[in-house]
Amino acid sequence: MRTSNLFVARHLAAARALLVFTVLLGVAYPLALVGVAQLPGLNAKAEGSLVLDGDQVVGSRLIGQSFTDADGDPLPAYFQSRPSAAGMGYDPTSTSASNLGPEDVVDTPDRPSLLTQVCARSRTVGELEGVDGTRPYCTHDGVGAVLGVYYAHGLTGDVVRAVSLNQTTGTPFLRQYRGVPVELAELGADYSDAVVVAIRGDAPDDPTVPADAVTASASGLDPDISPAYARLQAPRVARERGIDVAEVQSLIEENTHGRALGLLGQAGVNVLELNLALDERYPQP
């Protein structure tokens, strides 16, 4: 009898604990957080920090978006956001980084390497903004400047062969390497025995195109760009809208926010808010 009573008492205690914690953590705590989220200053973020243009929702201050036409080409009268690796771009249901690291420098049949992606983006931005888009370790045609080098004794000895691993057509970015002519890579060929050597080239140490213009953020949803990238785009935007570049630069300064709490992160420019301010103050002709 005592054993039976102890069994029932323990299960009743467990049931009471389950009920109490269900009410506290499953009902009271969530409701408390919902209540706190409705306080002034917090409610906008809790509801998605939506941005309105008149009565129409045009985006969120917290999630980036593209400013492109139906073909995916940049709208020249608008500031462009940084690249995104979230889904097809800025997809909040697929937020992620590319998970590619600095050693990802050789293209594969499935995808371009991170280095080639950076090189191609820098070249494209350079052409769009009319500036030098070259970067160290990039070829002039916008792929990673990487050689597969073969040595006489495996890892040592004289160079006996050199292949431009990311170029399959055109002219090799380097005529020769240590006296050996550089070959173009052949599609499907195996170069796994080669020593991978990245070639710096003659690009400036400090590229004209900023890093955030050619790399995606960790979330893929970053709504901001650096002030440097915004300033780079100012001449194009001013030209397309028929206004002085100083007016655009002034608008950039007005929409630049500092570091969080004065010490976290870097200064940034919210691209959506900047483009809305452009449309309000300087409508397109």
C-alpha cells in the first residue's frame, strides 16, 4: 500500500510541475514578451519595421532588397544593395551565408569559386559606376587569377607546367610562370595533382570597389551598405536624376547612421530609406 501511495504521489507532483511550467513558460512568458514588444520604441521592430510609401508597404528597415528591373539589371537611378546569398536574394525564409571561405579559389563545373564571384562582382560594379573594378588575385576578365602549378618532383623542383585553372577560353591572364607557358584549363580535366597558386596581379592594394559591394552578409538580409559604397554610387544616381552630385552626397550623409551604441559594428546607410528619400526629394524626370 505504501508503495502504491508513493507512486501516485510522485506522479501527481510531476503533473502539478508540468501544469505550472506550462502556464508560466507556455502562456505567461510569451504573453509578457508580446506585451513588452508593444511598448513605444519597440512595437515597430516587433511588427517587422515595415516601411510605408503612402499607404503601400514597400519593404522593411531590417531586410534588404534588390533594386533591379525585370531582367535583374540594376536600376541606374537607384542605389544598389550589397549581394545576398539568401535563396534567390534577400529571401527571409532562406536566410543564410554562402559558407564559402577564403580558400575557395578554384571554380568547379557546379559553381564559380568565392574568389571568382568576388572578381566578377567587382568588375560589374566597376563597369556600372565607371571606375576601376580590378582587385588583387583577379583577372581582367573577372575570374580568380589562380594557377595550377606542376613541379618536376611533386612539390619541389623546376616548374614543368602551369594551368590557369579558372579560364577555359580566351587568353591566359599570365603569359608564362617561371619561364613556363601558361595553358588554359580544359573543361572536365583533373588538376587535383597541381599546386594551387594565387597570383596577386597589379591591382591596387586598396580597391576602388568596397568589400561590401562584392560580398554577401552572414544573414544574406543586410539592409545597409557602407558609406563608401554609397558615395561610389552617387555620381551615377545624380547623373540619372539630373541633379548635382553634391545634393546626392548630402542625402547620403543625412541617411547614414553610426555604430550601434556608439561602439558596435560600423556606420551604414539603409538603402531602402535612401532610395525613398531620393524619390521624395528628387523625383525622376
